[in-house]
Amino acid sequence: MSRSSKIHRQYFDALETRSADERASDLFQRLPQQISLAKSTIGYCAMLTGIDSEDITSLEALGQLPVLRKSDLIKAQQESPPFGGFTIKQPHQFAHIFQSPGPIYEPGEVSSDWWRLGRFLHAVGIGSDDIVQNCFSYHLTPAGMIFENAARAVGAAVVPAGIGQTELQVTVAQDVGVTAYAGTPDYLKTLLNKADELGVTLGISKAAVGGGALLSSIRRYYAERGITCLQNYATADLGNIAYESSSSSGLIIDEHVIVEIVIPGTGDAVAPGEVGEVLVTTLNPNYPLIRFATGDLSAFLDGQSPCGRTNQRIKGWMGRADQSTKVKGLFVRPEQVAQLVASHPEIEKARVVIGRENEIDTLVVQIETSSKEMDRFSDLVLRIFRLRGTVDLVEPHSLPSDGIVIEDQRSFD
């Protein structure tokens, strides 16, 4: 192992193998400063009015703060371009400004593993002896630079390939001796197939993938070709959230974020092990996002990873929490389901099921309750959703714990 690889190994392992108490102490000692930074921004000053930063020293205290949703960020950016007033530095002080679909604008830097994906590449086994073919886009969107930044953090060289020109990419990979791949899960298979077609043998043995589902079938395909392929969960706003290790046993949460899983449409934590929406608080001092709603569903896993890393794990991507959908011309949103549950003490849980009969939308509101008085709940449903629907009273604890609060069963084929 090279000296550089040893340095990287020591740096990452020192944080990844901490005890839960050490980790919590570190994160919640740093959190008040992050809250203070957020309060100093135009974007957060109104949201966090009356909050004493020094009081936010636990997960319970953090859970009392408001949730910032991507839709809120997009609206703020329209009113105060380009970052909505949520960054500490001015736009011209960042190295890069990216645009993602939305549109939404994100800042970026070129040094210090700014998005923290170096930890992920290290888990894949990528280091200073590797050349990474980076097949994420470098055009406007940030993924290319995110993975380049990560490769620099672990000392690897980078071929900034971007996407497309598959035959040329195969030629380059062979000519320069590429040993690792970064890109979407499927595109590596496209490269390998093209190499087979050309009679070329590539030296890729490691793959760091993101931006799409890593199906078990494609993982097996890579394994059969001698390639270790691991996935991570990151966003342009937050950087690394969680990542796989060699154990492929869930996704290990990054060391510089605080992750909560909440009931969709609320900021309230789900019961242990239940599916809910992922909220992330990042300790990035340049871009202090607090309780930022990813819109993704996941669940915490019990125990620790067999690889020896000690942080909490999540199951990975399990769908979208933003289940808003239009019924009879009106949107039904998760926030309305949460409002229904909160509006009556006898309602324990609710789920909206949308169907279609005789070319007409139908709405059924399933309510977990011990009460049998239908009328009181029918009036609530009409007032909150502004739609007439069927109310179905079900036994407590009978609805699925899958994070879905709006189930759209319609088919428009």
C-alpha cells in the first residue's frame, strides 16, 4: 500500500469507527454553530426566528425546527437568485455554480472533498494507485465535479469522460489504463459491451455508482466480471448522505450529516424501523442546510455494518415521499394527510387511496381509529381535502408501515 493510501485510510477510519456516544457528542457540539450560521443567512433568518442556537444540542431539539423542502428552496431562489439566500458566501465566492432540474441552483467548490464523497470512493477501494473514468456529466449539472472532487480526496487520477461517445471512451480506458469507473449503474455495462464488441479487455475492477438504482442483476453481472460495484446516496445540495461498503449491507450514513426519518408531509419521526421521508442536516459551513427534506423514502436498519463502520445505516432508496397527486382537478398532498391525523385525537394514522371507476376519480381515506362514528371523520375529510371521498375506518396498527400516505392506484393506459 502506498504512503498516500495509508494516510487516506487513517483519515477515514478515525471517524468511521467511533462509538455512537463519541459520534453524537461531536455532531451535537458542532450543531449549534451550524444553526447560528444558518440564522445569519437571509433564507433562514425568518424560519429560525426565536430559536436559540445554543439550545439545539440533541436530536429531539433539532426535531422541533421547521423543515426546509426543495419546493421552498426553488421558490426562494426565484425571489433571491441564485441560491435563495441560504449560503454563507456570496455567489461569486464559490468555484462553481450548477443548475439541476427544477430548475435549482447549487454552489460547489474544488477543494477539501467539499461534497464528502471521498469517503465513498475509499469504501469502494479507490485510492492513489487508481485512474478513474468519470462518466458523470460535467455540463451544468454537478455530478461530474462531485465525483472528480471525491477522486482528488483519495488521491486518484481522473479521466473527465462525461457521457456518450462510448467507443471513444473504451479506447481511452484501454490506452490510459483505467482501473475504476464512476457513473450511473447501467452505463458501465454499456462500456463493457462495447469493449467486448471491439475485442478490447478493460482493466476496470472497481465501480462507484450513483444517480440510479443498482439492481441485483447488474451487480451480479459486474461481480462475474471481477468488478466490485458499490452505490452511494448523495444530492447536489447536501453532498454525501450515505454509502455502501464492501459488506453491501445497507447504506452507512456519512460522518458529517445528521439524518432523520419522518412521516411524509411532517417533521415528526417515524417509529423505529418504519419507512419515512429522509431529512438531512449538513455540517457544511458554506451551505448550512437544516432539516432539508430530500423527498426520498427510506428506513433505518438495526445494528452496525459487518465491515466495522459504526454509524447508523439506512435501507437505501425506497421511493418518493412527495406523493402529491391531482384528483378531480385538485392536488392531494401528504401535508393534508398529516393535517387530518393531527386534527383529531382519535385518529392514529391515515392513508389516501386514489382509484378510478367509470372514468371518474375516486378517493378513499383509510383512518386508523377505535371510533366507529363515521360522520365526524367525513366532515374532516371534506374540510381538509376539499373533496368528497369515502371514509374507511380500520383497526389501529392495520395500515402498512411503508411510508406511503397517498396511494395512487389509477392506470391511464
